[in-house]
Amino acid sequence: MQQLTVFWDDRVLRHDTGTALHEAPESPWIGSPLPHTEGPERLVAMHDVLRNGPLGEAVHWAGGRLATEEELRWAHSPRYIEQVRALCETGGWVTGTTRAGAGSYEPLLAAAGTALEAAAAVVEGRSRFGYALIRPPGHHAQPEQADGYCFFNHGALAAEYALRSGMERILIVDWDVHHGNGTQEIFYDRADVLTVSLHMNHGPWGPAHPQTGYADETGTAAGAGHNVNIPLPLGAGDAGYTGAFDRIVAPLAQEYRPDLIIASSGQDASAFDPNGRHNLTMAGFRGLGERVAALAAELCGGRAVLVQEGGYNPSYAPYCLLATLEGLLGAPATADPLAYVPDQTLGLEEAFDAVREAQRPWWPAL
């Protein structure tokens, strides 16, 4: 069994998000617009750090594949899949932030299929940890709505693969800086997947993202108590994220006892990310990796699948990914190349108390 396998498919680099004003359509006032924030450069840099950095000898590399449309229907409606395919024939904006280029459909299938390959390797016992290094992110993709750069929900597809392979309970932990609203929507009325999202307290952002991400969105019907939102105050920092893991995520996992942990792994909560303001450093991301490994060892035979989400500073996000995987493997810590930003702990206890109050009817351990 490989300790860590990173799954990579060059085709995901051909998803064309074009030029933009950060993430919005480009401004007529700027003569030389920059690439859209969710471009291939960020992923190439992550690939390079893992290939050339201190984990180079520890990482086993494997290829991806194209997802089938039958697999996509595990999380998305046939009508929606056809809409995405039609959009990718000509290219264009689907929301004010989210664009696909002509020819993007195959790269989107490659991203989804590579996440499924990572899940298969872990479920089948070929690798202890599988990391799908893919783009675009997926956790905002709802059954019939693209948004936040996301078209297909890779973490949800990985969870469905595990369930269809005979597992009974899956824990998805999402630490991308934004609320994992698509994943929430897909599993909101189900108990076979416990979804937990740590995110900035940004609330809804329009018709494409009506979910609030607040603590009182706890699931419905059979899924009551199986959706856990942990909205954190601005600048929560390393202590905020690791504290939320220790105080809320770990007790939930120990009571739920999942067969597999899936992590939606974004680096946009870092101190230097243009899309995040949460002040995480490499030390915080290392702490998240350590905690996933510890819970996996305690509950899941050591197994976990991680799926790439956000992370938009092409210089620092790769180092945050490196730190996450060093924590996952228990490898020596690489020195942080950028300035340390002190933790902001103001308001954390109030944030944790709100989550505990909302979830206590279902989870006495909180």
C-alpha cells in the first residue's frame, strides 16, 4: 500500500477561465487584464512544489481519468450536465464569477474522474491517503447550479463512490475559506454523509448561493443533524481552524464513526490569499493535516481522501498544500517562507458555542 498517492491529469490545465478582473468579467478601464483567479498557474505551482520539494521522495504519483456522465448523475441532474456541456461548446460566464472556455468540458470530466480515481485507490486499499490535485474546485457545485468557479462536485462524487462500494458512513470535512454550499445541498436530507464546513462567516451571496452557511443549517428529514456549519470570525487564524477541529469536528467524528474521511482541501484561508481573510499560515494547514491523519487512524483504518478546492495565491498556496501533506504524513515541517501573522482569536468561543447549540440535539458529545 502506498502511503500517499497524488492523482494528476494534465487535461485539467486546459479548462480555460480567460482574463478577468480578479474573478469578475474584465474591466474596460484596464488595457492589459490579468488571468482569472482560478487559472492553471496555481495548480502547476502546487504540482511543482510536491514534485521538487521535501516530499518529492514520499509522494507516489498516479494518473486520472475522465468521469462518465453516469457517474456525474450521482450528484447532478441530467439536465444540468447537458447545460454544462452546452456551455463548454462556446464558452461563457455562468455566474458573475464562474466562466468556462470553449473546450472546457473534457477538463471538467478529467477533474471529476481524477477525484474518483483518488477515492478508488483508498477504498480499494491501494493507498492510505489519496490526494486529487485538480481544478476547478467543486464544493460550490449544487445538483443543478454552477458557481464559485465550480461545475461538478468532486468531494460529493468521491463520497458516492465510497458508498456505492459498500461503505455506510462518510465524513466530509471542508476547510476551504468559503462555505461548501454545494456539498451541503447534495446531502442535506441524508444521514449516510456527515458534512462539516469550516468557513468565513460570509452568508449567502445571491441566487446561485442561497445557503447561508450559518450554524442553524443543520440538515432536514433523515439528514437532520448531519450538516454542520462552522462560520468563523474574520481572521480566525491557525488557532481558529485547529480549535474548531478539536472542539467540534473531532467529537462529531468520534460519535459518528465514519468508514472514510474525505477532506475538501482549500488553501484560500491563508493569510496571503486574495479570496480569504482568515490568516492561516503553513502551521495551521499542517495542523489540519495532522488532525485528519489522527482521526483516520482512530476511526477509518488510517484512510482518507483529499480533494483540491480553492487556494489562489500561486506563490503561497503551494506551500500551504505542502504543509497539509507534511502534517498528514508526520513529515518534518518546512519553514514558512513568508511572514507570520498572529492568530486572531476574538469571537472564536462565541462561534463555537453557536455551532454546539445548534447541533446538541443530535450530538451529545458536543
